[in-house]
Amino acid sequence: MKEHKLNKNRFMKCPGNIIFRLMFLFSAIIITFTACKEQQPVRRTIVSPEIHQDKSITFRYLAPGAEKVELSAEFLSENLLMTKDEDGLWTTTTGPVTPDIYPYFFIVDGIQVHDPNNTYLFPNERFKRSVIEIPGDPPLLSEIQEVPHGNVTYRYYKSQSLDLIRPVLVYTPPDYGKNPETRYPVLYLIHGMTDTEETWFKVGRVNVILDNMIAQGLAEPMIIVMPYANPLPALLEKNEEVDMNVLSTDYFTDDLINDVLPFTENNYSVYTDAGNRAIAGFSLGGRQTLAAGLGNPDKFAWVCAFSPAIFSNELENNFKNLYASPASLNSKLKLLWVSCGKDDGLYDASVEFTSLLEEKGIRHRTFFSEGGHTWMNCRLYLSEIAKLIFN
């Protein structure tokens, strides 16, 4: 008790200036905190893109220091200038837009940037773009509807051909796995140049389109395998002497035939004959599709090229050195399908290619649509071939 009383007395005898200093420090902390709080700028909620009832769209981009901001989108024939308010928010509103899924980006003082307020991004090795979905009435095949849904799985496989571990996405239809005895045909679906294994899934909406078409009886249930078709960056990391010819199809074909097919057939309940294998691809993927498909008709009975990256000066040589003979193609293929948009830079070569097919007597079908080298056309072409393959 004596010791406690001594400590209490010492506290009571604490000099007044110390207490004053503590009170002053506490007051200073409160004042500083309040001042900082008042100086904090109010974070503005930015909605972009904003789709209106009439399908017009407002885009917004915050860039107080920018001198010029434009909107570029695949539904526009030319870029739109955006206007700036006193807070540095740039805005533009389009007219009504036809329902579909479109890539777009902003050009800020000459630099292309994605929309930071939109989480829907375009998977690509180089450019960074945002994506907007304009819903239709009735809903488009690419829109999620109340139907049974399949699964998309991210997988990896060891490519012995490339000595690399490679990524691949696999779509399985809604009823997959319900009956272990059921086997399915397989579509190998190839992306375009600088795209990735995710692009057919996230921009092509392959899973949504197939879910809806299967539910409507428009397509057979199938498994869809989407490999990453560009091994060059990974090979370059291992070997500086890698042939960087992006138009060469050898790496792709070797990996597809020797590694992707065995991986699929060892891990999924699928048929393993050519009649139950299809291959389709867009742009560079269309070129790879023709090389792998027409070069191996004993592996693929259904070959579908979307806006293939083929060129006039190589067509005849491809038939001599890369593709199988006309007789072999006619006897083994169930479908050779070539499509392209009439405004596509590859349209003339596609027409010339199909003319050469006619000259050589190779049976084929064509689908020349409106529009250009776009993923809007890719989704259209996918929905068209899905009605035909495995039927």
C-alpha cells in the first residue's frame, strides 16, 4: 500500500508543462487528421461503358492532363472525338449500336489504352483492348441463356515436340460425364495471330454459343479443344536460334498431331477416328487449320478455315508440297469450308484459293459474309459450322 501511494503521489506531482505538451500533441494529431481528410479528393464513380435503352452507348475516360482522347471501336467506321469536362473526364455517346460483342479502346494523345472501368478485356499477346456486349432482343446465340451449361477447363500438357509445357482450354458439353460410356467428337479450334488460348473462350464465346445451339438442337454435343497455337515466344526463351517465321506452320502441326491429340484422347471420353475430328481456325489459325487439316486428311475429316492468312504467291506451292492430293482430300474429307468477310484484307486470297479448289476438282463449301477481319464474323462462322460438323 505504501508503494502504491508513493507512485500515485509521484504522478500527482507531475509537472504541468508535461501534461500541457501531451494535450497539445493530441490536439495537433486531430487537427492534422482532419485537414488531411478534407484535402482528400472525392473519388468519382465512373461508369464506362454505359448502354442505354436505345442501344446507344456512353464511354468515359478520366485523363485531366490529356489534350486529346478518341474512341475506336469495331462498330465505328471512324474514331469518335471525346469531350472533356472541368474535372478532366472525357465523354462521348454513340448512336444506337447493332447487338453483338465488340472490341474497343481509347486513344489518349496518340497512345492506345483499354477502358480502366471495364473488367471485360480482350486476351491478346500485344494490344490491350476492352470488350462490350450489346444484348439482343431476342438474345443472340452468344448471350448466356437459361439452358444447360457445359464447362471450360484450363489445362496443361507436356509437348514432346516442343519440349515445353503448354496451356490449353477444353470445353465439355452439358451432359459430359453423366454416362461414362458416352464418347464425343472433338473440334480443335485455333485462334488468330497474337491471340491466345483464351480468345475463343472470352471473345468468341464458344462455350455459350455451343450451349445454346446444343439446347436448341442445332449442333451435336462435342468437345472443343483450344490450344495456344503460338509457341515462338516460349521457344525463343529457350533458344535464341529459333526460326521466328510466324507464317510457318510446322511447329503447330507437329505439336497438334503428336501432342494435343494424344493429350485429348488420353484424358477425355472421345472418339479417335478422323470422322469424329474437326479442325477450324481464324486468320493465322485458318492458315494453320488448312496446313494441318489438308495435310492430314487421315486425322481430320472436317476442315473449316475462317479468313485464313493465305496469300496468292504461295497457293500453288501449298498444293504441291503441303496439302494432300485432290483425290485423297475428296475421298477422306466430309467437309472443307472456307469463309471470309467481303471487306477483309484476306478476301481476295480466299476467293483465289476457292477458285483453285474448283480447278483441282476438290469439293468444298464457301461462306462469304459482309464485314471485315473481325471476331463478330468469327462467332458467325463458328455458329455456321457447328450446324454442319459431325452430322
